[in-house]
Amino acid sequence: MSLSHQPLMEQFGAEVSGVDLVAEISDDLLDELVDALYTHSVLLFRGQHFKPADYARLLHRFGQPKVETRKQFNIRDFPVVSTVGNIEAEDGTPLAFFNRNGEAWHTDGTAACHTNAATFLHAVEVPKQGGDTMYCSTVYAYETMPEELKQKLDGARMLCSFHAHNDKIIARDPDSHAALTPEERAALPDVWHDIVQTHPVTGRKSLYMNRQPIGFDGLEEKEGNTILQQLYEHATQPHLVYRHRWTPGDLIVWDNLSSLHSATDIGPYENDRRLMYRSLVYMTPTTHPLVNLDEINAIFTDSEGKGALVLP
Ligand code: SIN
């Protein structure tokens, strides 16, 4: 079988049609999908109306899903499926993680060592306006960077911290999610990453960036932060960005080694509902396996091993 693709952008991205990912997928189809993901970096599928069980099954086909750290938003019985959006229970309890930050370009998973990770984001409910997600290619960004900057970044590393990012969200919006326990914090240690990565499958070089590294190796701190800011601006120039307007049933899967993504301003849909399923899947091969993922996943799963969230 050969998948049918339409490009999303000249530099990256493809809409894949003619597949039903809600049903079980064959090994041959899986190989084609993984190949397409590494080739195009961002894949869009339409008309996929997942139940959490179908979604969890699909994630496990691609690799080892991570149980999200904001565990109150991991769906009961399917803790590898997490929610983002703004829906709430009748008493105002959030039923999805709502990051009010709006636009903030990033790569998922840079605060863990396993770099070959794909994010799955699926639209369940979408607002009438807004709630779009944006993407760009960090392979294209690397390829179009000045030679002297490539040389400067050769071997440069950044120290990434989940807590540097998450503590700020909690400080700004204490009701957004429960603060991590000491055991949960300890399970997420800081990690060094090369800023320029070589993809373990395609061999292509790309920029791997973190918004607020807590240290640099091979760059002075001020210089490192200035360069990262320039790299974000270079990668996210408006003509290089694909902006997706969601329809219920859309699924976008992206390769975090070769793309950046960003949510958009929450203003247009503050009085409307948005619910997405979001999961991160660790794929192989990878240069830095997360050897204790099962242990970490257990820490972020509730005491009955089931996940916490019951959607109405
Ligand atoms: C994300 O940043 O992973 C989610 C983006 C979105 O909700 O649009």
C-alpha cells in the first residue's frame, strides 16, 4: 500500500489521506507512516474520531508512550492519553490542561533525555474561532542558517529543566494543575542536549531548542540565550509557518527532532470549548534512551495505575 500525501508547506509537512487510524493498523502501514513522519516531520490526518482506547492503541504501535506529568489530566483507564484545552466540570474543576500562555514556540520533550519523540494531538472539540496550532521545520531552519553560526553551535549544549518551565506556569496560574510532589520532581532531572542534533533515522541535522535553558556548555550564558532567541526568530518566520485550523477528528503527529510548534492566542475562544487529546511517544532508534521510562510512568500514574480524569 502506498499512502497518498499532499504537502502542507514547501519545506515540510504532509496531509495523509486514505487511512483509518481508529482501526488496527498493519505492520506495513505502520512502517509507511513512520517513514512519512520522518520524511515530512508533521503529518495531518482528517476524519479520525478516536475513543481514548483507540488512541492509546495507536500510540503503542508507534513506540512507548509517556504518561504526562500533569497527571490529573490523564484519562481514566488510559493514562497515556492526556487532555489539553479549556473544558471544565460543572464545579469549575479543569478537565484539561489549559496553558494560558498562548503563542510560545517549543519542542516537546526537551526536558527528558530521549530525543526521538513524536507528539500526537487530536481535536475532539474545537471552538468556533481560534485554538489553531502552528508548526515550522527545524531542519530547514538549520539548513538556512549562516555557516559561521553552524560552526559556533557545533558541539554546543544546553541544560534543560522541566521545572524551570512548569514552576513558572504554576506561579502564574496556580489553578492550572496540581504542583508536583517531591517524588515527582525528582523523577524529572535536568538534562543536557546538543543544540544541533543529527536525526537517528534520516541523518539530517536540525535545531533542538528549549525556551529557558538553565545553563550552556560551549557558549556563555548571555550569548547562548541571545543565539537561541535568534534561532527561534529565524525558524518561525511567518512564511515558514504552517498554521492549522482544527476540525473535530483531525490528528496531527509531529517529529519533535525536526519541528517546532506553538499554540495560539487563547483570547478568541475564552468563552467557547476546546478539547484535544495529546500524548508524547518515545520512538526508536534514539541516541539517548530513557532507560527508566516504566518507572517514571508509574510515578505519574495514580495509585490504582489507571489515570485520573473522567470526562463527562
Ligand atoms: C502543545 O503545545 O503541545 C499543544 C498545542 C495546542 O494546544 O495547540
